Amino acid sequence: MVHTVRPVEVFLQKPVETLLNPGIGFLSSFNNHEVLIINKQRAMEKSTRAKKNTGKSTGNTTRSTSNAKKAGMKETGMKEKSSNQSMLEKFFVDELKDIYWAEKHLTKALTKLQKAATSEDLGNAFADHQAQTEEHVSRLEQVFEMLGETARAKKCEAMEGLVNEAQTILEDTPKGSATRDVGLIMAAQKVEHYEIATYGGLTQLAKTIGRDDIAEILMQTLEEEKETDELLSSIAENNSNINASEEEEEGEEEEEEEE
């Protein structure tokens, strides 16, 4: 028996379930050979779709692997950068400990300088800066807290030496003399210049490690140190230096009195 095969497109316009359901009657006049052709066509379409989906899945897997590699490289770079930052942050914290000790040590020294000053202006300047220095200590403690660090002081050899130099001036100059004031101003300005250099450097380091909030706090102290330095220069130029230039050595005064 010869089967007449009708175009497959005719059957594919309807779902297979509809075509094969005798109750509907649509395919009741079609022979089994035609139905087999339809099933084979459907199977080929499913196979083609499966291959396409497999290709997409492989592509997605390849892209995921590539992205994972990139993410891994990026993470490695971030770890290296973080390591470098940690080294800089450690140095930054060490320098904070250094100036923390220096400020606390200076607070005690300023009390002695205030009492030793001859002129009232210089004495007041030392008193004001002592209160200011106590504020500087508080700011440093705030910075330690912001960094999640305990406020610890590390001995500052530089500040110890500067304070000792001021003590030597007290021992080498007569009490109540303008010359003593000149010496104290020079010693105090050496301290200010050290602090200006330190806070200037710390401010820049804070910005480098991305802590602009800390840099702003340190900048406040830096500006106050500069103002104190300018005040001391003004007292020296307009008062102490002039008065000291008119003072004579004690030995010369005694010789004049004997004559």
C-alpha cells in the first residue's frame, strides 16, 4: 500500500497533542506514517533547541570563569594595596604616639616657662599655649579613637631635648632679665617649629590614607601652632629683643658701682 505524505507544515500549525487526539477528529483521516513524520520533526526541533541551550550554558560558564578570574586578580591587587596602606598606617600611628608624648610633656614644661618669664606678655602667651596644648592632647586622643587605636605615648627624643634646652637657658640667664625672655622665646619657637613640621606631615599622611576627617582635626592644631609661633615673634621683635639690647652684664654693673 502506498502512503501519500502530506506537507509537514500542515501538521505543525497545531500542537502534537491536538493532532494525535482522536476525540478532536482533526487527524482522524491521517495515516500512521504521517504521524511518525510529525513526531520525528518535533524530536529534531527539541534536539536543536537543546543544543542551543547547551551552547548558551557553556558560554555563560566561560564568562563566569573569566569574571571569577578577573575578580580574583582584582581582589589580589586590593590585598596588596591594603598591605601597603597598613604599613603606612602603622607608621602614621607611631608618629601620632610620638607627638602625643611630646604634647603631654610640653604641657608640664609650659608651666615652668610661664613662671620663669620676665615680661607679662610672654608669661600670658605661655599660659594661653598651655591651655591650647591640653586641647591638642584631647584632639590626638580623638584621632586615636577614630582609628580604633588605644591612645598610647611613645617617648619623643626630640621634644625631650628641646625642653632640656629651655631648662639650660633658665640656668644660664639672670632671673627677671629681658635676656632670659629672649632665650625662652627662642627655645619655645624651636618647639613650635618642630610641632609645625610634625603636624604638617601628619596632616598630609592622613589625606594619603584617605582619612580627610582626621586631616581636618590635625590641621586645626597645625594652624594654632603657626599662630603661636607668630605671636612669639611679635613679642620678641616689639619687646624682649629691644629691652635685652639695653641690658648690661652683671659684672659690668658691679664695676661701674665700685668706680
